[in-house]
Amino acid sequence: MATIAQVVEQDHAPPPHHAMFLVIPYLRVYEVLTMSLVCTSLRDAVNNDVLPWLRIIIETPLNYRLTNETLLKITSKSNGRLQKLALMNCIHITNQGLQRVIEQNPFIKELHIPACTSITPEGVLKAVETLCQRNNCLTTLSINGIYNLQKEHLDILTSKLRENLSLKNMQMQQPIYYHNRSSVSAFECRENHRIIDLEICPKCTEVKMVYDCPKVDCKMKECRGCVFCISRCENCGGCVGSEEPEECACGDIMCLECWLKVPKCSCCNKPYCKQHTNWWCTSTDSSLMCRVCDENSHGYTYTDEL
């Protein structure tokens, strides 16, 4: 327990350097909330300034714990001036929670709710219609991972969003690459996005994420399609032909060009893709081993340790 002298010393501690207040708008939501717990000065700066709350991106570790009430409390700090809302895998956010936020923040330009599995297509339609009716400012929508999306839903959403974009902006839509699909930086980027991340796959005609091939000299003539129709390299995002897929220790696949460049397991000669490089283990002779080979060599599994 702190003594009286220690408490007095804390109360008279010097204020944070002024540079600390300047970086707050550039921090992630989790970091901003943590900063507000450091001292009274930072808490007041976080609570009284709307600038850190104009672009809210909820990711790990907050996403799996975020509830409707918490989201409403966080977004209310923008005082109705929220411009970007990205909820990454926020599985507890429902239609009602999203709609309450939309109604209080009519100036949202970008709405990203990938893998928010408690939100239904009807909830997405209602949110988009609300934003488009008020100010016609919504220009970007990401809904990959929302269950039961049909072509009819996609047609309505696309038509609503196209009303808010000029012909020039519609012609400047950026390609989507498979290896960047999980990157949070893609949602933080200020450059032009696609109007909507989903579209009709040209091969299976289902509503899916359709990826472009980044390879300039791609051997396949028609390489745009969903991952169910065209296999793609986990590292470069290029399409992988049936004759060249190389399996990784994590179960993903790589093209031969990427496979040759990455380190391999000393036992099974399989690499890890860039998404799972933290899964490497080290053997007694300091060589790299994948988890499966490490388990076999020690006679246990990683699930046994959890």
C-alpha cells in the first residue's frame, strides 16, 4: 500500500511532455484508451478532444470483447463527427448496436465491418440506407464475412453507394490482393478503396471476395476470382496453378517462387507463410523446426500446454 508521502509525491508529479498530447490522434483505439489511464492530464486530453475519435478502428485485443454498449460509448466521443468506423471481427456487435451508432454519426464516409458475424444482411442494408438518406456521404463499405449475403443484397448496396460517387471515382477503384486481406493498414490507408469489397465472382457467380493477381507476367489468362475458384499464394497473392502449389507447415500454400525464398523446417522441409512466422520453434542445434515436427520430437502437442 502506498504511503502518504508517495501519494503526495504522485499528486505533485510533473505533467507529461507536450509531445505526448500531439501523438494521441495517431494512436490506435486500444492505445488511446490506455493513455487515458496514465494521468489526469492525458485522461482529460483523450476525453475532451474529438480528433482521436474521428477515425475509429477496433482490432485485437478489443474486438472480441467489444459490446454494443461499449461501442456506443467509444463512438460518442466523436460528438457525431465520426468519419470512419472499422470493426474487425467484432462478433458481439449486433444490428441494433450498429444502427444506434449510425444514427448518432451521420457523417460516416467509410464503414468496415468484416467478419462481424452477429450482423445480418438486413442490418447492413438498414445502416447503409440510413447513411445514404441523410447526407449521401458513405463511399466505402467492407462486409466480407457477413453471413447469408445474396446477390439481391449486393445489388441494393452497390446502387446506394454508386449514388455517392462520381464517375471518375468509380473508374479509379483499386485492386484487392489476397495477401493483404488481413492487413489493418489497408483500412487505415487514406487512398481510394473499392466502393464495396464483395462482388460476383466471374467464375462461380457467387457473392465473394474477388481478388486480383499482382503478377505482371501471370501465366493464367483469367486470374480474377474468389479463393474457392483460384488458389492463391499466401505470401505474394499471386494465382497458383495446379502444377505448382507448395504446401506450408501451417496448411496454407505458396507459389514456387515464394517457397524457394523462405526458410524451411529442418525435418520436413516445409516453410511457414508470412502470416505464421511466429510459429517457428528452435531445435537443440538451433535449427528451425515447425510445430508439428517439434511436437513429434518431444512427444507432446501445443494444445496440451494450454
